[in-house]
Amino acid sequence: MLDVAGLRGLWERAMRDRAGTCAPDERCSDRWAHDTTLLRAFGVGLHETIAYLYNEAPSYEAFTAWVLAHDTARGNAPDAYDPSADEAVLSPYDLAFFEEHGYVVVHDAVSPSARRAAEEAIWGHLGMDRDDPESWYTRPNGHSIWVPLLHHDAVWANRCSPRIRRAFEQLWGRSDLYPTVDQCGFNPPERSDWPFPGPRLHFDCNLTPPVPFGLQGILYLTDTAANQGAFTCVPGFHHRIDAWLTSFSHDGDPRTFDLYSLDPKPIAGRAGDLVIWHQALPHGASRNSATLPRIVQYITYEPTTSNEHDTWT
Ligand SMILES: O=C(O)CCC(=O)C(=O)O
């Protein structure tokens, strides 16, 4: 079978890694950026691909068929968006706010009908009734706020929103970006039989200093009060992180440090707000002490080449 745009190399590397025979230089960040871009261009999620490759060890033919079965005509490619929507989404004030605080809120990132469609899709996927609070605690996916709904049309429509793409382009200062194929989230009010399961404050990025520029994002599909499980981060920490990491060079582990001691702040928002944050901010969800669930979609755009270190800390 023909190699499809580098898929064979990706499949071969995964099979070698699975067998424990992958050479160290095959795991470099450039290779990672290439492979993740390839998967995003085909419209498949990273975790679903890893689960498929590592759990099922498919033949190359089966893997290619699996990838190609995903609809790639979703408008996720850098040249697929409408140039008429090319005006700035983030104002100079927004950009300065991001520079100072390391996060920014994009209002009306998607239309009301688009966010309602995604919210409906999540209720439907979970098999829950928004008017029946008992149903909010009967999740088929276990005790987690993650909702692995990746390929619903409404979710794809938000992921490819021109306003969202443009905001990420402005922050990255480049346009060779693809949206990650990421999941949704459902964080109901905490109960004694359903304590908040996290994610608590953490970093997803490599903590080898200097921590490079990188972005993450969350779209609020419903109004989200500060006490409603809101996204929480430590504003401004991107300016301090390298010095902070250096303080661990002889003793301690930044991954086990009590990040709650760094003065985190919940970021409330309206339905349709997208919060974008610098990867160097400690961040997480929070416990929901309100009366309604927090319902979100995770959306990030990443470039086709890597600025990350090869050594993971
Ligand atoms: O759901 C949230 O508010 C936080 C999400 C998060 O921690 C992440 O995307 O890494």
C-alpha cells in the first residue's frame, strides 16, 4: 500500500516504541511536531490515535483506513478559512493584557447557535437531562470531568471557528496552525458522592527552562461563574516561571510543588467566551459549588513546527 503523507513513518515509529525498540532520537520534538501536525491535518485526535496504535497494534493498512475514515474536509487546514474574516479579533488592549497576565478572554468566540449545538451534543453524548440533576452523576465515563466527544459536527464547527483561529494566529504571530482535536468537559456541582476529581492546578508543558511560548484554550459553552468549576490559573506566572524552575535545580520537584500557594484565580466567563492561556501558567479546573454544571470544549491551535526542548522535565 502507498505511504499516505508520512503515515507509514508514524505507524512504524509507534510500533517500534510499543515494542521498546525506538531509538532516542526518534522521540525528538521536531518529529513529535511532524507527527502531531499530520494527525491534526487528518482530523484525528492524539489520544485516540495513541490508544488505537498501542492497544490494537493494527497493520499499516488498517491504520491508514482508520485515519482516512475521519472526515478531513472540516475546514481545519490553515488555508481553509475565510480571508474576509481576517480582521483582528484581539485588540491592542487584549494583546497587552495577555502579555501582562498570560491569559486573555475572547468574547463571542462562536455564535450562540454554535455553542448551544455543542452543549446539546454533550448532553446527548452523556445521556443526561439538564433538568434532572440526578442524571448529572450517572456518567458512563467514570469519575472525571472529561467528555471524549471529538467528532460531532457541532464540536468540529466550534473548533474551526474563524474568530478562534484568528485569535490564536494573533497570539502565535504565525498562521501555519492546526486546531488540536480535543475533547469536551462536564463539571457538575460537587456532592458528597461526587467530589471534584480534578484536574487540579498543574502544568502540561515541558518544565525544562526556559519554558517556550505555547498556548492552551477552553471554550465556555454556558455561563460560568467563578464558583462554578471555573478554569483557574496563576496570572502572570509566565514571567516568573524560569526563575522559579531554577530554584528547584538542587532540591525539590516543581511537579509536586503546592501550586495553590501561588495565588491562583478562577476566570469566570459568559457562554461563548474562549479563555486562552500561556502554557507556563499553573492551571486547572476547580470545584463547582454552584447549582449548574460547567460545560466546556477544549480548543487549542498549535504550529506545524516545534519550539520545544527535546529533554523532558
Ligand atoms: O478544565 C479546566 O478548566 C482546566 C483544563 C486543563 O487543566 C487543561 O486543559 O490542561
